[in-house]
Amino acid sequence: MMAYPRAHALMKRGAEFLGSEYAILCGAMSWVSERNLVSAISNAGGFGVIACGAMTPELLDAEITATKALTSKPFGVNLITMHPGLFDLIAVCARHSIGLVVLAGGIPPKGSIEAIKEAGAKVICIPPTLALAKKYLRSGADALVIEGMEAGGHIGPVSTSVLAQEILPELAADHLVFVAGGIGRGEAIASYLEMGAAGVQLGTRFACASESIAHPAFKAAFFRGNARDAIASVQVDPRLPVIPVRALKNKGTEEFTAKQLEVAKLLDSGAIEMGEAQLQIEHFWAGALRRAVIDGDVENGSLMAGQSVGMVSKEEPVADIIATLMQECEAALAKR
Ligand SMILES: Cc1cc2nc3c(=O)[nH]c(=O)nc-3n(C[C@H](O)[C@H](O)[C@H](O)COP(=O)(O)O)c2cc1C
């Protein structure tokens, strides 16, 4: 007998679309979602996604090759729409016959969805509103991930629960919508599936899996962290835009506030121009995620984490995390 019959029934559409056993994506996490974690997720029945981040086409090419050596299961690639070499990266995915490309980080540039689909791949977009969700579907997106502000990393202003209520009743019957942000347990997965979601995407819960290459100090910070420690970066001055990022508070997040005040003062005094001021703000976090994930600098690096970090308490193999989520999901559905 199938292990999780109720959960499987609700995940069927999503799992068929992904080509995985469970409709559970591990959302791409820059520096974390590389060959080891991605292959472990796909090997365990989930769907792994390589985080291309700022990689060059050559690096992405090597990462895909290395991931393929570790799994024969399907996995996807997450591309950031602002990447200057976006179309070269799409070509790399096409050469490797990657079946699913996730376009993250803003409105996909003209021709990008078409270019991915021409190569025979499916496209997932991440709309921040219902209006954009409909637009992306009209533009050819095959599925959507809706991601609320509880999530780790770059976030929008709206919570997962509200996005789910706004978007699932409108679109989920006829389209594939995956829900992300703040999911730490299977009971929440069950609820979103019942609302019509095709599946879910988790990041934070998988970041510290045994197979994740994240530095032990990064993982330890996650194990210590509570929901309230994963805070969104705050913009201090209306002239100096800050894209909100949710991360564990540390010395770096405090210094970022101080930096904004300092730059605003320089701007007031005329010591620097607006362009230079905005650049200083933008550059503050350059390389910071790498410093935390790879070098283990948990004071100055960026410890991107979602509010579900409070539900991450120990290092576990990906297969155990997925089994726990599926058991919790099935038990919740069985109790209905
Ligand atoms: C450390 C970290 C890095 C991330 N990097 C990316 C990224 O490069 N591209 C992206 O689309 N999402 C990124 N995300 C978001 C995840 O893909 C995922 O949607 C999110 O973690 C889901 O919410 P959760 O953290 O509450 O599970 C990142 C998240 C974390 C925690």
C-alpha cells in the first residue's frame, strides 16, 4: 500500500508536473542549493532546484554536470531575472535538457519565458500579486510559486496565508500553484493542499540538512534561532531603497541600519551624490550570503532564514525531513 495515500492524492498533479514522488520543492537557496543538497532532495523523492545566483554560464554548466552525476532524478534550475547573462544561462539549461526552470527576482525580461520553452523546458514564475500571477500565466508560465513574507531571503510584503487566500481560489483549479514561505511542518502542507495548492516549496527547513554544505556555524545559528530572530531588513530613509531580505539578526543587520543612517547624513550634507549613496547601500551586503554559508562568518555574513527557522532544531538527512513532513501531512489529513 502507498505510504501516504491522502497526501499523495492531493499532491498528484504537482508531483506529475515535477516528475517527482512528492510535490515538495526545495526552493533554490544561493550557495546552499548546489549539487549535494539538490541531488539529495531529488533522490529522496522531492524536487531539488540549483540556485544559479550570480554564477557564470561556465559555473552553472559545471554545477549541472556535477548534479547529474549524483542523481538520475529530475531537478530544476533557478535563474535570477536581473542576471546580465540570463539568456546564456537559459542556453546552458537547454544544452543539459533541464526540464524545469524557475525565474526568480522580478518580472521576466521579454523573450525569456519563450526562450526556455523553445528548448522544451517548463517555466515556473513567482508572482507577488494575483494580477501578476494572471499575467505570468498569460505569458506562458506553466506553474507558479507564491511566496509569502515569512520566507527566508528576498521577500515581498504580503504573508503566505493572505497570498494563498487571494490566489488559490482564483487560479488553483485550472493552474498549478505551489505555496512557499513559513512552512515547517506537514500540517501546514496539508492545509495548503486542501486549499487547492499543487504542492509546496520549502527552503529554511532544508538548509541545514546533513547533505547541505552550509558551514557548521551557519547551521548552528539556525538551530539556535527562533521565529522572531528571522527579521526583514528595514529601510531607514525613503531616498535609499532597500529590498527587504529576511535573515537572522546579527552584527551585520545592526550595522546595516547604522550604515543607512550614515549614508543619509552624507547625502544631507552634500558630501556624496544620490547615485553614490544608493550604491553604498546596495553594496553593503555584497558577498554576505557566501560569507555566512561558506565561510561560517555568522556575525558579519547574511544568515538568510525564514520564520520557520524555529522549527529547525537539528541536522537531519533530507530523506528524514521529507518523511517527517509527509507523515505529519498524512496524519493531519487522516484526522479530518
Ligand atoms: C539562505 C536562503 C537563500 C535563498 N536564495 C534564493 C535564491 O537565490 N533564489 C530564490 O528564488 N529564492 C531564494 N530563497 C528562497 C527559497 O527559494 C524559498 O522560496 C524560501 O526559503 C521558502 O520559504 P521558507 O524559507 O519559509 O521555507 C532563499 C532562501 C534562503 C533561506
